[in-house]
Amino acid sequence: MAICLAWLWSAMLIGAQPIEATITIGRPHGAVRKLLGVNAGPLVFNGRERFDLTAQYRRYGVAQVRTHDYYGPLDMAVMYPNQEADPDSPTSYNFAESDRAFRAILDGGFEPYLRIGDSWNIGPEFGRIRRRAPANRANWVRAAVHVVRRYRDMAGDRLRYVEVWNEPNHPTFWDSTPDAFVPLFVETVRAIKTAFPMLKVGGPGMAHSAAVLPRGRSALTVFLQGIAGRCRPDFFSWHIYSNRPEQYREIARFYRAELDRCGFKGMPQHVTEYHTDERERPEGLNMVALRVGSAGAAIVTASWIAMQMEGIEEATLYRGSDVAPDQTTFYGMLRSDGTPKGPGLAFEFWSRLAATRERLDVAVGGADTRTLWCLAGRTDKGAVRMLIANTGRTPVRWTLRLPAAQSSPGMTIEEIRNDGVRPAMLKAPGLRAMTPGYTAQLVTIEGAGSGPAPVGSVVR
């Protein structure tokens, strides 16, 4: 039920003095990228139990599913368990559960993003991964090609991307030296590209440390210099878990510089895992706030906006759903029963913004508005949608400035709160409203027209 704002929010702020800001909507600026991927699902594996969240994935706008961390299905250690077995023999493979997981992606209408590698761990019904680095590299590479062929045949043109490995700079996923990973990556990329020139093949899903720690940066240098001149992947993928959305911008630019320096100028970047970070929480925020509440929704929304600003080609949130009902603070944007957490509600906001016809420039003015992140788009019918995330504790009271040729009878604001499984619906009669601290909003200005717009600079 919509209620009139009339500064109702001010009563909720418990004495907090809001920051004043102006948000100016400007000219068209390309399109909003459909960064609407998640890791795992919609078939969720919990031991021998399965949950099908296809309906929920559709409802919240999932478009792409990376085939990682099913904990057995679609892992090389399960699909090709014996590396001494003949890679050309069908009897060397176990595709039963993997086919079920992959088929659920296709049947749900989602795009598969095929990761070639292994999960964090695998379920007891599959045995355990005893060694991460392949013991028989030649056979493993040939088996990887057979796996890609199987799922390319199943998906057809719906399969566009193949990512080789996951976090080779993390000991859980690579138990050998950094330089030993280089030939595996080079040979696998070459083999898959040779067999399937229509596919975009890249990787390796570098862990966060590759951009922020000396040892991680050293591993990155070994990797990029090692593959330079030997293969050219179609994309470079990396992971980030951070409560500072500005770090997405910093790291994207760091990788851009490193890729260019090593001869990979212009190579697209994919962020194939991202979420909040439990290790460096902002003061006053607990894990429930980060993974379930509006604070987590605000942080991942601002991060999604930052990736839009930096031109990230593809992004897959980690992850689509929890695996078990008792995992309250796990990474899933949905609980295992399909009900949304704050990041799940935010994801639905993103999908609606990504459905707009064109992205619009946004400029934010005012003192100390660094915590306010905004992205706007215009629909085919001329409505303006604006995504707002406030990643600080101080509320921001803002005035919206539309292009001169546009007018509005008011705004509808959907706001993520901590007290429900759906956003609050609010109405503002004019173009002034407030975004409380640590929350995300989707603002809609219906019938705003499509006339010429004044120049506006892109912020952040």
C-alpha cells in the first residue's frame, strides 16, 4: 500500500541530521548493462536433497547462471573423476547430476556461464577432492574439451562463455605453484578455442588478493606475463568481496592497467564472484545486516552501479541461494526456501533498471555525498527509473532535477527495509525525497517524457 511521504522518514531517523544533495538527470549515455548473473542454481543441491528455485530466479530477474559451487555437479572432479581414464571414452565420465543442474539452467530460461574447474568442496556422496592441480594435465585438458562439447551441444548458441578455473591464487583451489598454473590455463584455452571458435573463453577468476596483497599481485604478474604471447583469452575474470563499493572502481582500474601493460589492451573484464565482506565490517553492522538486511542491499547495489560505471562486461553475484535453511548469514541473495534477503530485493531493482531503453547521465551535487550512488535509465514509454544506494549511516535528503523538457506529477519510491520480504511503497508528490542510511531505493517518475536533456556528468 502506497503512503504519502510528507517527510515521514524524518521520524525514523532518530535525530540523524540528513545531508542535503541535488541529483540531476542528464543526457542518454548508452545502455544499462545486464549484469544479472548469479553463481549456482536454480537447482540447489544439499546432500541428496534438491530444491528447485526456478520460479524465484525468474521473479527476481536472474538472467545468467555461473556453474560454480554446486558442490559436486558440474565439477571436473566429479564429471571426470579418474584422470588416468581415456578422455575419449564415454565410460570415463559421470554426467548424471551435472546434466540435471545444467538442464535446470536451460529449462528456466537462464543463460549458462560454464566454469571449468571445481567447487570449494564437493558433497560426501561424490567423495573428496584430494588434489587440485591436475595430476595428468594432458588428459584433463582433453576432458575439459569433451565437457564443453557436451554442454555446448545441450545449450547451442545460448552458451557464450567458458571460464577456465576458479581462484588459482587461493590455496583451496590451486595447491601448486603460480607458474605451474600457466601451462594448464594456456593449453586449456587453446584447446577449447580450437574446438569451439565461436565461444568466448577466458578466466581465471582471480581471488580478491590478486589486486590488494603483495603476494597476490605477484601471482597475477606471473600469470599475465606467463600467458602473454602464448594465448589471448577473450576476457579476464576476477572476484571481490568488499563493503567499499569504491573498491570495485579501484580494482577494475588496477586490472585494466595491468592487462594493458602485459599486452592485453582492451580485454573485457568479468566479475564472476562478488558480495559483502565479513572481515572488515563497517562500525555498527553485524553479519545479519550485511547478508540479510538493507545495509547489504545498499552495498551490493552500489557495487553493481560501480561495475556499470567501469564497463564490466559480465557479473555474477555470489550466490543465488543458500544451500540450507539454517544458513542465515550465508551469501545467498535468497534463502533456501526462495524467500529473498535484502540483496535479493536489490537484485530485482537491478533487473528493472536493466530493462530500460537507455541509460541516462546522473550528477550528484552537495556536500559530502560520497555515500550516495545513483544510476538512471529511461523506459520505452518515457518513464525515468533511478536506482539509489546510500552506503553510509547518515540519511541523504535530495532534490531531483529532470531535463527541461520533462515534467512529473511526483515519484514512486520503493525502499528496502529490514522488516519485510518486499520493499516499502512510498509516494512523493514532488521531486524531493530522502534516502535513509544503509538502504537502497528504486525511484520511478512516470510519463517523464523523452525530450532533449541538458548536459550532466557521470558521477563515480
